[in-house]
Amino acid sequence: MKNGILVLWVLGMVLSCQSDQKKNSATSPANAVKAETKVNLSDAQPEDLIGKMVEIPSGEFEMGANSDQADPDEYPKHTVRVDGFLMDVTEVTNKEFAEFVEQTGYITTAEQDIDWEEMKTQLPPNTPRPDPELLRAGSLVFRPTDGPVPLNNPGYWWEWTTGANWRQPLGPGSDLEGKEYHPVTHISWEDAKAYAQWAGKRLPTEAEWEWAAMGGMSNSVYPWGNELDRDDEIHANYWQGGFPFNNEEKDGFYLTAPVGTFQPNGYGLYDMSGNVWEWCEDLYHYEYYQEHDPSEIVYNPRGPQTSFDPDEPLIPKRVLRGGSFLCNDSYCSGYRVSRRMKGDMKSSYNHTGFRCVRDLPR
Ligand SMILES: [Ca+2]
Ligand SMILES: [Ca+2]
């Protein structure tokens, strides 16, 4: 067993979806298209999009499972009404996050050594203290496997990597050259909150995120409609091929893509499916939807009062949405608008980022 897998188990940070690596160069939209595949690219330039917000109108929708791929925590569907708000049209980029760090001196979770006294409170009693080397600052990095592996154990493809953080997404020796307009990664929920506060914004609620992702459609499975890859048409940056060993890169990207590479949804929001997972404000509880009476409208839900994930009962978690460059139908289908993911508030991965929202002026 590799150290990284051991650490993954010890940390109990099992965030079930995918990520990337290998392709270090920033692939431009122009050369991202492979001849045999139609990729729905946008004409937008990332530098014209970052920092922009679009108004998401108020509205009512059926929140939750909208395909037979849905997990139990997406049930039951229930009627939700959200007020209008403003939302970033892109995921927060490395360029924007660098400005935040430059102005504030902020140090991300992944750049801090792990506090064993705090961590052990989230682990089963009598869990032995890991080797001090394994408590040094780092983050989880996707490593492809040599062939098919059981998909019920993310430890096969996540590796604890000392020195991995937003500046060095693949660990020491990697950098952000050519990636200033890629989404920032290795961001914990706490990091995302700090950035949002600095920017005078906030994180979206889970309901706001799902409502916005549909782009004005009703009960759509994806931000572009109900069919994935119709006629080999690629709408987002995810994983084509056998996960986690054979990424065919039909969309042109092994890892992250520059924001704005693919077509936006009906509200003008880019990458609501794929690229990186996006933190939401809400705590995660696997039975949260069951609290709602399906015959009544829920107004502006803000999540449960307490978190509970039966997979890791001792770890309070927050919600993530939208999937990443690692998502695949065989695994998490995270690019579905109703797909829910959860993560420890201090955990970070190289497929996890965020975008912000803001209340409309009164
Ligand atoms: Ca891809
Ligand atoms: Ca995304």
C-alpha cells in the first residue's frame, strides 16, 4: 500500500469524484478539438469573463433526482423557490485567487501542516498517530491507475502529496505557468469562504447552485439539456474513457481547462458541469431532502442544521456541486445538475474549486 493511500484512509477524506493530471500544458480552445468529435466550444476569452456576474432570476423548480443515475441522497424531489441573485459566470481562477493572496497574505489549508489534535477528533478512537512526515502540509492529487480498479475505493486514484497546493497543483515541481485562467484548485471550503468574504461575495446555497445550473430549463439533467454526448458531442470538461485509467480526452483536456472554454448555459454560466467541483455554503446531510414535505414549497433553503455522512459519520461536511474533469458515467456522473457531493471543510483536492454569488441590491 502506498503512503498516499494510507494517508487517504487515515485522513478519512474520501470525496468521491474525479480529478486529473498528466497534461500540464494549457490547451487552447483552438487545438482542443479532436477531429472525430464535436466539442461545443465557446468564442469567449477568459480574460473578458473573470470577475463578471450575471443575474439569476428568482424562480421555482423541482430540486433533486432527475435521472435514474441519481443517488439516494438526491431523493425525494421537492419544490424549492429561490430569490434572485448574482452569480460569477466562471469558476474562480488562479489569477483571481493570486490577487486575493497577494492582498491579504492568506495561507490556504493545503499550505498548513495538519494539526493532529484536531484531526484525531474526526477519526475512530485509538487511531494511531501517523508518521510526522505524513502530517506535513499537502493535498490530494489524482493519479491514474494502470488499469481498471474497483470504483468503490477512491484510495486507488487519490494520493496524498506533500507540497501540493493551489500554487503547485501536482506537487513540488509543478506550477501555474500558462494556467492563470484555469480554475484555482486545492481549495478547501474554509479557503473558499475566506475568498468570498474578501471579494464582498458569498458561496451559493445548494439550492441556488442547482437552480442556476439549469439555465432556465425545467428538470434538465445537464446544464445543456437531457442528453450526454449525443452524436459524440462534448459539452463540458469531464472524463471520456475508462475511469481512472484511460482518459480519451475527447474534450481536449486531461486536467482543468481555461474557464469559458465550453459553451455557457442559458444564464451565461460557464463550467456548471465539469472542470472543477464547486463548494456550496450548505452543510451536507444525506437525508436532508427527506426533511421536506414534497407537497409544500421550500423557500430559500440553506441546508440542514447538522451534517451527517454515513460513509464517515465523525466528519462534518459541506456540499460540492457540478463535477470535475474526473467525472464519468461509470463513477459519479457529477455533471448532472442534481448530483450532490460532500467534503470535509478542510479537505482539498486538485479537482476542487468554487465560484461566488452575491445578493441582488435591494
Ligand atoms: Ca476532459
Ligand atoms: Ca464546475
